[in-house]
Amino acid sequence: MSSLDVDQVADLIREVADRLIVPRFRALADGDVREKAKGDVVTVADIEVEHEIGRALSGLVPGVPVLGEEAAAADGTLTARVLTADRYWLLDPLDGTSNFVAGDADIGTMLALVDGGRTVASWIWQPIHQVMYVAEAGSGAFRDGGRIVVPPTRPWVPQRAIGYTRTSFFDRRTAARIVAASAGLGGVTPGPRAACITYPRLATRAADFALFGRLHPWDHAPGALLVAETGGAARRFDGGAYRADEEGMGLLIAADADHWSAIAETLGIGDLPAS
């Protein structure tokens, strides 16, 4: 990591996103949006941001492949091939595309550097909110350059818990079980429709936990490191630590790692499938 300037990467993300995303916010033209899969949209901003950041990263760290969400969508074999590399970038050029199309400010550009299966650095830029989150493995997490300081561990009280459960990618029976188990918790909702918002809320303890179904690596690697560096934990339903090179279903993130097991027990996670 000593050879990588995290501030330089942050500046790159900020500049590209602010030039290609921000001017189009609530100003998308006819033809700027298309459906890439049923119920899943992509915009010209997604494509252009991925291309520019990917090209710049290839120049910044030659020989390290960049796996972007849109390239992965276009080539069904790309994700599996890149995830076998020793070192690679994971890029979500415009997280929360549906929010972007709807004129919702909860969007972001997310990037992670993975080395030996371990996420070593990550960036989350929220271009409309103008907030940057950066994390380095073993060195902490930062919001706009200032270290994120979290309060001491407090007892787990389910009735006071604030959490997000995204069940749309589970089968109907599993989704129903999660919803039923969440009923006794304090304030549980589907949460923001963007990981670039959810993970920072966990890292700053604005929420206690989040549960996801689908595990696209560009959605979770950046935020999982941010949360880990603020004392949280992202684990599969069987308790195994999240890894960017493992796909499948089922991820529970606790803002406070000491509460992960209690949250999992409350939600009945141990009995749910972790494929």
C-alpha cells in the first residue's frame, strides 16, 4: 500500500464523478437511460465514469485489472476471471443508478483495491452530498479527511436497533422469515437503495446493521472495509468473514462487531441459506 497514494485516487474519483455525474443529475436527456436487464437500468453516466476511472487506474497501477459493474454486466465471464487475479480493482461507477434516474441524491461512486483476496483500500464518493469516505486496512476510516471516531460499545437492545433488510433477492420463504424476525426490532426498513449510503451510515453508527442478499463484489467490498475499520463486521450467514472474491447470497453487516452474533441470533441467520 505504500506505493499507492490514496488521496490521489480520491481526487481522481471526485473529479470524474463531478464532471460526468453531477451535471446530469435531474437533467438526463432522452436516450441517456436504458434497461440492461429486466428492472435494472444503466445510464450514459455509468458507462462514461467506468471507462474514465478504469483507464486512469490502469495508468496509475499498471497490470492490475479493473472489474467494473458495467463491464461485468456486458461479459458474463469477466467477474470470475478477474476475481482469480492476485490483485485487482472493483469499481461501481454509479451506485444507486435507479436513484439517479429518479432524481434522488443518494448515489455514489465506489472503488476498492483487493490484494490476495483481502480488500486493502476503499473509496466511497457521494457526488451530490459532496462527501468522501476512505478506508485503508489497518489504518482506519476517514470522512472528508477526518478520522471516523465511533462511540464505545453499548449493550445490544433489539427494541432500539436501527437496521436495514434488503430481501428482494431471496426466495419468498426466506424473505418472509427475515421480515417476521425483524418485527421485534426497533426501526427496521429496506433502507437506502444504494450501498454507498448504507455502509457509511453503519460506519458512523447511524444504523446498527444491514442485511443483504446479492453479493456483487463492487457493491460490498468498499463498504465492508469502511465498516471493519470503524469496528464493525461483515460476515456471511454462516459466520464466515466476507471476502470480495466470494459471490453467492447472504451477508449480515454489524456496525459493532461485538453485536454481530446477537443480531444474527435475533434474525435467525444461522438457519438461513448461505449459498
